[in-house]
Amino acid sequence: MIKKCKYLLPLFVLLLISACSNESPTQFTAFDPSWSPDGSKITFSSDIDGNDEIYVMNADGSNQTRITNNDAEDWYPSWSPDGSKIAFTSERDGDFEIYVMNADSPQY
């Protein structure tokens, strides 16, 4: 686990760079990182698009992809032990509940 921590700084640097325009930087946060069981991907929450959504990216910080798109806030993503699913919390129906999506074809 300690070996993987070296990627957390690039995660936040890459997210900051991708959210900045030439004129003025956009402020956002990225939080709740979770490593895939095989160590190849990271899922995390971010408000980079103006609402807390779930994202996945490669462990090297490339290929950042939003995998939820909902007016409600989505947080705390976590991989299933076999890496096939991602669970997260959301208040999209008015209550905080746990949702699960396929990691290879997210549909939330």
C-alpha cells in the first residue's frame, strides 16, 4: 500500500491541471480515492464538473473518466474485491444509500 501512495500527488496535480483554463483556474476538490484490486486504476469523487461525481482513471493519472452523471452528489467509491463492480453512496432518491455499478460499463 505504501508503494501506491506515490501516485496520489500526480492524481491531484493532473486533476488541477485539467481543470484550469488559460485565463483563470477553476477550483475543485478530488477525494475518496480507491485503488482497484489489481492496482491499475483509481476511482475517486470530485466536483470538477460542478457536482460531486465518481471518476475512474489509470494509476498513472491518465484517462480520467466521469462514470456517474446525476444531479445528486455521489461519494465514497470502492471497488469490489474482484474489481468487477464499484459501489458508492448517493442521495439521489433523497436518502443516503449504497449503489453498485459494473466497473467495465458504468451506467449511473
